[in-house]
Amino acid sequence: MIRPAALWHAARVVGRAIVLVGVSSVGKSTLVDELQRRLPDPWLHVGIDHFFSMFPYEWRDHPRGPGPGFWVERSTDDDGSPRARIRYGDAGERLLAGMRASVNALLAAGNDVLLDEMPVDASVVPAWRRDLRARSVRWVRLTASLPVLEERERGRVRSQVLGNARGHLDVEVGDGWDLVVDTDGLTPAEVADRVLAALAPSSG
């Protein structure tokens, strides 16, 4: 016997997703702010930082060092610049899997989602491409030059980890992007203009 709730679940409309991928300080969060103001429907912002913050402090902001949660592997390049790379253990891997499941649950309930993702390693984007379930998905990659990223990084007042951009700039994210935007010299409004112009059929 099929329960009424199951019938409702099967009939409901799955939401849309716009996936914004790039390293720290590339401009993802400010772009989300612009898009949320300008899109005609309410799009939910889901970011990796929202999920990192669910961990107890000692398992995400790294006093314990390597372990089951997240930690920062710090080093210094030959030119004296700091480099920071986020690593994670089993609990961190479960959190990332739970993030994907949570986004799918939001989509299944009919929500539209702006996904703000900084790949911490080469497994992150393929996992999203494999698991994400939306009525439509548009994949947007944001890039910037290292000097611009580091200038922005030094100017951040929240979530500042010097070397974060440098430490993840070489993470492989693959091909197949609907749009790639170099944010050097662009305001958040100008980046949003480009995204909305390119993705208008999926976002209106």
C-alpha cells in the first residue's frame, strides 16, 4: 500500500541548483549575496563553511592537528609566503557526504540552491557531479590570479587563514563548466551580471 506521504514525495517538484566553485577569497560569498538580491525567486545559500562550523572547535580549527575531523596543514613557500591546506579524516569525510545529502534533501523539498563550494581536494567536485540531484544544475567556476587572491585574503576580517588560497589553487576541478569567470578586476555586481546573463534560462 502506498501511503499519501509517499505519493506527495513522488509528485513534488525538485529544485534547481547553481554550483559556484572556487578557492578561498575568489568571491563566491559576495557573488551569492548579489545573486540572492537579484534572482526573482528565493534561492538558498548553502556553503562549505556552514558545515565546517558544525564541528566542535577543536576538530575544525585544529588545535588537535591530524585526526578524524579537519585540520590545516601549514607550510611556507620558498618566497616566504604562507601556504595552508585543509585536510580531513573519517569524520570530515562523513561531514562532506552529509553535506551532499543535505543539499539533495533541500532540493527534493522544492528549494532552489546556490551552492558555494571550495574544493579542499580533487575528490570534492566529482562527488558533487555524481551525487547532486536537481531539476537543473548549472556549474560555475570562479578563478582569480594568486596576487589578487592573496590581496583579498589579507583584507578579510572573517575566516581569515593566510595561505588558504595558495594552498588550494592547484586542486584539480576538472572540465565541463557552464561558465568560467575570471574575477580579477571585477566587482561582485559585474560577476553577477555575467552569471545571470549566461544562466538566465535556469535561474528565472
